[in-house]
Amino acid sequence: MRQQVLVLYLGTSALDSDVIGWTRYDGTGRSRPTTGDSDEPPYATGLAALLDGWRLLQMSQLHPHTTGEEYDTSYLPYEFLFERLVDVAQG
């Protein structure tokens, strides 16, 4: 078994909100790591990833914005980390 990791950045803290950024890492060796290298995300929402068999490992903690920094765009605050295990013997 080998691990695949999927990091989805969502528009809000809700798991069913739209994906706005993503990164994938493939521990099976079948593909090179990708960092949102396509125009379309691998899933429309975090919930769609769950429905496809990805396991949710971690969600971002929710921190209130400091007054005056509500529209700061320095980072994507709603990060969700998923994994799935793939049997490499099955090809």
C-alpha cells in the first residue's frame, strides 16, 4: 500500500464549498507531484473528494480576522488535507 495526499483549499470553512486551490502528491510513483497544474481542480468540493474515497485527515483551525485585515489575501485559510491508500500491486 502506498499513500496519495491531496490538499484542497476551499472558499470557506465548509467542506462542501468550492475548491479554489489544490496540490497532489502521489506516493505510488505513478505520477509526478502536481501543484494545481490544471485549469480544473481534481474535485469541485471537499465533499466530492470524500465521496470518491479520500479520507479527511485535517482541517484548518478557524481564527478570527484581526480588525482591518478581513480582506487580506496573503494566504488561503481553509486548508483540508486528505489521503488515500492505493494498492500498487493491483496496477
